Amino acid sequence: MTDPAPSAVRPEGPWTHRDVAANGARFHIAELGDGPLVMLVHGFPQFWWTWRHQLVALADAGFRAVAMDLRGVGGSDRTPRGYDPANLALDITGVIRSLGEPDAALVGHDLGGYLAWTAAAMRPKLVRRLAVVSMPHPRRWRSAMLRDRRQTAAASYIWGFQRPWIPERQLTADDGALVGRLIRDWSGPRLPDDEAVETYQQAMCIPSTAHCSIEPYRWLVRSLARPDGIQFNRRMKRPVRVPTLHLHGSLDPVTRTRSAAGSGEYVEAPYRWRLFDGLGHFPHEEDPVAFSAELVNWLKDPEPDR
């Protein structure tokens, strides 16, 4: 499949763009630097470009930084199936293998964080360290969505995604205006600039992207009472056994701090919780300097304490 809009999802910069094959599909990555691999995984409603600041910071710190587009998003293949979290996590670990690396420090935000938790539990040998941003452990997420009315209300957009076709039309209407509103509404006081928002809107309007972006959330809700969802929830009982950094914005209106806190109970390794005061759902973009410093210092710490 050829990239339908290379200029929108492959903006120029110090990084290098290329495609890699993994888990039966083709994935677009942006990479920069040499050293131990740090794999960066975006969330909704974004694509790899959300990590543009961290790519530079990590490369400057001596790491090989790679930001990938998830299946169905950005410059990656838009396949008809494969949007359950287990398969999406295998996409990530497959890309790590395709890059010729034995393992990676895995950094995930939002949905990418959910998948990072999943990958660390499913393929522990491929995940050297784990950093999760704005997302609780999958079992915590499930419990909060079902039992915490405030979290259920905060994530109302996920329930809205369960309707057929309407959410796709809403995301792409008026050149992706809803994407811009979501990003601004979910941010703290440090709002993103108009150019950044426009970039995300353009990426969402690439044909099939809105549908593929919504499919993982449809699975998460529709599988809650299905055997495959129950089985996945059981699989996530397997503890994470690598050092874990959990980052969260104190003003996140989508994922409540209370929902994310406590995820350390699923980590049988050094676990560090870091709350960014005054930041919202996108701390890595709202304050990239502070966020990158926290991440780099933790990655370089040979013995991150609990």
C-alpha cells in the first residue's frame, strides 16, 4: 500500500522515515540516534509525530529513538482486522524484532500506553523497561470504566465510539475539527499551537484512519462481557517484571489520576509514579522539556528505586 498523504504524516526533521514489516503488516517509523533502543508508541487522536520532542532529546542522550505509527494510523497499513490489544501489542514487539534489536525500553501514551502494558506482560523478553503515560494498567482501566462513575463520564467519548459510522464522520467533518477540539479540551493550560493541531487534523482525515483509530476502543468495550475480553483480562494478571515509570498529568480530564494510581500492584519490579502538576492528558507535548528530562534520567538510572 502506498502512503496516501506522505507530507501529512512524514514531516521533515532530524529524524529518518522508513517502513518495516512486522506481524503481517507494514509499519511506518521515524528514528533518530544510536544506542539502546527506545520505542515510542502514540495514543488517540495522534500519530508518531506526538513524540517529535522526545526523539531529539533521547537521541541527544545516547539512545536510538524510534516512534512508530500504530496499525491503521499515520503511514502504517490500514488492515481490515487486527485491532484487538493483543494483536496491536504484537505489532509493537514485532517492530522491535524487525529493527534487529534484542529488546527495547517501551514508552506508550494513552492507547499506546495500554498496549505497552500489554506488550510487557505478553512478551517480557522484548521489553527492557516500561514507561506509561496517561494510562492505567489494563485491569485498572477495566475496573475504573465499570465501577467509577466519574471515570465512566470522563471517558464518555469511548462509549460514543460504539455507534457504527457516526464517530468516523464526526472525526473527519470540517477537516478534522473535532480532533482539534479534543486535543485542546484534554490539554492543561499549556495549549498546543495551531500548527500542531492542524497536523493531527490532517492525519486523521487520511482515508480509513478515523475508522482504524476507533476500532481498538470498540473492541475494548464490546469485549467486556465476551469470552475474548475476559480471557484478555485474565492474561493481564501476569505481572510486569521490568522497571516501570508511570507518568501522569494532574489535570488530565480523560484519565483520572485516581484511575491510574495503583497500577503498581501489577508490577513486580521497581515502580516509579510521577505526577506532573498543572499538565493535562499530553504531558510530553505540554511540557516537553520537563517530560523528556524525567524520562531520560530514569532510563539512565541503573537502579531505579521503587
